[in-house]
Amino acid sequence: MALPFFHPWRFGLAWLLAGALPGCQRLRPVAAATFTNPLLPSGPDPWVVQRAGYYYFLATTGGNITIRKTARMAELGAAPAVVVWAPRPGTPNGSHIWAPELHWLAGKWYIYYTAGPAGERCCGGQRAWVLENASPDPTTGTWVEKARLASPSRDLWAIDLTVFELRHRRYAVWSGQEAGSDQQNLYISAMRNPWTLTGPRICLSQPTLPWELHGLPKVNEGPEVVQHGGKVFIVYSASHCGTDDYALGLLTLSGRDPLVAAAWTKAPAPLLVQSPASHAYGPGHSGFFTSKDGTQSWLIYHANSRPGEGCGDRRSPRMQQFFWNADGSPRFGPPAEVGVPLPRPAGE
């Protein structure tokens, strides 16, 4: 039977929960079981890596490299942004700093990032660079400018470099151009060590499909590698980032050797596209991580909240759980709606 509203036991229970009864301690508030997108007001080209119980988040700032360290991705907004590296003026990597990625390789931390000299029109001097840090915590210690990554035979424009390992070999994948062209393609090269490319660069993908051709120049960029069930995929961004049609596509390693262009198969349709209903325009430049308990796969990407906002700092990081198709390929679904509560990653 329901108690009357003014029943004394009802008030006693309320006082107990509030810590109002004599000798009672106020109960600690329980963390919300949900979060909402976007995770931050701004954060283009987001990247997340998990190690030793913490997530580390990086994104494009344009002027330096910062890391946010958090035990819970749902609480990323409360994590302080620590500047771990800033360029020296007048250097070849002194400006236009984009798309930093943090990787734990061979017992050290490495940050791969894009940068060029100040004053270069349209960022035409962009190249891939790498920093090294021996500290177990990448927000501490000293970051050393290790090298500029370039193919031994073709030192050309290059951005958005990422690395991955397959069968005990390491590879770099990035977005680059041919001499005299502003079209962006995806390239791959073997690596001798975390800061040195070796052998030729191989073109894996060019923007050729109708959904890849919105805006100019024609673009394939932001490659990120995800491996699952023994299969290897590259999720990349296509169409120009200044359009709302910027979207995510998929390459699948259908052969054995990742350095053979014919071993990669391009999906005919994009994986993630704009959704006005979700306030997600130009979704792209993804990253991947697992939940704290290791049971869930999560996607992080940036998008604008309004149409026509282009390639600037209005692009905000969003995350959502994703799933795997029967053939082993990733399935993202539509962009999660801004402001709608979503369950936190499992284990948080």
C-alpha cells in the first residue's frame, strides 16, 4: 500500500538520504550513467589512445600540441589540457600544426603530427613530423623533436600520418600529393623504426567515387587503421572538409601484403555521413578505442553542429559506440544526436 504523502516514514527516508538526520553522513553523489555529445566545444581531428587505465586525447589546436588525460572518456571535458610541445618560431615545423596522434611503440611514446613553416600560402609546406618521449606518462617528461618523416625518394606534401603494426612489421599511412597536383591521395610506406620510412611510398586510394568528390581540391585524407578479427581496415575522410559532405570511407585489406595497392578494396558507399537531424555536418577524421572493460568498440570523430561551418575550430569531437558486421567490417550507424544522453563506455 502506498504511504500518504505526509507519512512520517516518507520524510524520515528523505532526511536520511539527504544526510539531514543526526549522526548520518551525506551520501556521495553517483556519477551519471550517461554523457552527451559533443565532448568539447572544439576539437578537430580528435585522437584517443588508452594505456594503463587512462585515456589520452589529442586534437588540432593549430599552434601547439596538447594532451588531455582522463580515466573516463565521458568526463573528457573536465580533464585539463596540458601543452606538451610548442614549436620554435622560424622553423620548418613552426606553424599550421594539425592532427597529432599519440602512439606507444617500442617502450616509448611518439606523437605524429603535421606542420609547416609560417607564412606558407595555403599550408603548402606541410610535412609529417614525429616527437619522442621516454616517460611512461606522456603528459610529463621531455618531448624531443625526433625527425621529419618522408619517403627516401619523394619528399612531398604530407599530412595526417598514422602508424600501425601487422605481423611484426610497422607501416605508415598518410595523405599526400603528387608533384604539381593539389589532389590528396592516401599513401603507405614501410617503417624501419618509429621515426624513419623505408622503401617506396605506395598510393592506396584516390578520390574517384561520387561521394568523394564534393568541393575542391579532391580529397582522401585522415586515414586511421582499425583491426578486428584478423582483418585490417583503413577508415578515411573524403570530399573537402569545407563542405558538409565530408564523410568517412573504408578500405579493406583483402590481400596479404599491405604494400600492394591491389590488396586493398574500397567500399562503394561511405560509412558515416552528415545528419541534419543529429546536428552533425561534415563528420570525419575518426579514431577508435575500446571501453574501459574491453567489451565495446568506440568511434571518435569531429563534426560541425550547423551547416556551412567549414574546416575551422567549430568542429567538435563526438563519440559513439560502433559494431561489427558479419564480414568483420565496422558498422557506425548515423551520427549520434547532439545533446541526447548516451550510455557511458562500459566500465566507466
